[in-house]
Amino acid sequence: MKEKKAFAINGFIGILLIILIAFAALSFFATDNIFLFILFALVAVILLSGITIVQPNQGKVITFFGKYMGTIRNSGLFLTLPLTVRKTVSLRVNNFNSNKLKVNDVEGNPIEIAAVVVFRVVDTAKAVFEVDFYEEFVEIQSETAIRHVAGKYPYDAFAEEEVTLRGNSDIVSEELARNIQERLAVSGVEVIEARLTHLAYSTEIASAMLQRQQAVAILSARQKIVEGAVSMAQMAVEQLEANGVLDLDEKRKVNMVNNIMVAIISDRGTQPVINVGSLQ
């Protein structure tokens, strides 16, 4: 079922038409023409049931004895089909804030995750007739999609090129919005945006994972220090030889490189040992 435009005319013109029919009924009553009086009065009452008001950013879904007749999207006063049931559907942008969900990431680590989903109704017929309550449908399907996406990626990873929940929030949000949209297509709802609002390890493993992150940070820092120390030692030896300051054999080069590496890599300040003897 798809949305279609319902029959509707300007409500003020409709009210004017009803007033004219009512005056005609009164004139027939004055001339003792009871049959035409009843007929015109009945027509006026029936047409009066077709008067409806549509607020801005709302839609009126119209059904006539169980049959979908269309939707009025324009705001204002209208005269539509009489004896119809009219259901109001909000077309405004709405938010859904999920609860903090406890799920497992792709590595099996328990995490807490929550998201906000921004959506609006784009097809009133589907929103009313394809699902019972589209707001509840949005909530349930959004939480299902959050669990699904959280289980596809690790919370954090050693490899920088790997997509993670913590390090690639934009990619994860796009994947989440796409997944929710696929689930909500049947309800006529459009997902405008989906963003993570909470992401953390569960309390039972939070301390262990903090130690792991600290170890990874220390390891990464040590790796950078070693790379810089090797480069600086190589540069020092090359410049000394290029300037002719020292003429070192391989053994003394090794000793110099060793001393430079120890001085740079050591956590604490190194104590120099001054050699006042001969280099021969």
C-alpha cells in the first residue's frame, strides 16, 4: 500500500456550500415541503461531517468504511469525503533515544552501547496500515539494528586499518543508519541520521580493558622511541664520519650506537662515563 492524495476542497468554500444548502432546507420548511426539507437538511449534515482541520506538518489519513481513500498533507481547513474516519499522523522530525544496551562485540567482549535515531514519516499509508504502531516499531527495530551493528565490529583493535566502534564512529553511524532504514522501509519511515551516544566496556571487564589499552599505548610509544633512536644514532655516526671528526672502526661504531640508544631509550636519566684515556 502506498500513499495517495485524498479528495479535498477549500474548507471555507465547503462551509459556504453547507450554509446555502441549509438555507434551502429552511425555505422548503417554510413552504411546507417536508420531503425536500428533510433531504436538504440531511445533505447539509452529511457534508458537515466532511469538514476537517489539518495542522502544519501533519497528515490526515482518510478511510471510508474500511477503504483507504487517501491522505491530506496540506495544512488548513478542508471539506473532504463525508462519513469518513480521519487519523492524524505527524510528519515532523522525531528522535528516538535508545536505552543502554549490553551486547558483545565481534571479539566477544561485553560492551554498553546506545544511539539516537532521527526519523520522520514519509508514507502515511504504510505508517498506519502496514504496522500497528509505527513509533514502537521504530524503537524495536532500531535497538535490533544497534545490536546487529555492534556485533560486527570490535570495540578497539591493535591494527590501525581495522574499523572499530570507538575509532570509526562515522563509518559505524552510516552503517547503523543504513541498517535501520532497511528495517523501517515497510513502515514508511525515513531515517535522517543515526549516531552513537554511549559506548563503553561493561563494568565487569572495564578495569582489565583499561590495563590492556595502557599496555598498547606503552608498546606503541616504545616502538616510536626505538625508531627515532635508531635514526638518530645512524645520523650521528654518518655526520661524524662525513665531517672527519672521528675515524671509528666497526667495534667503536657499535659501542657508540649502543651508548646513544641507551641514552635515548632509557626511562631514567643516564649517567655518562667520561673516557679520558686514548682512543688508540
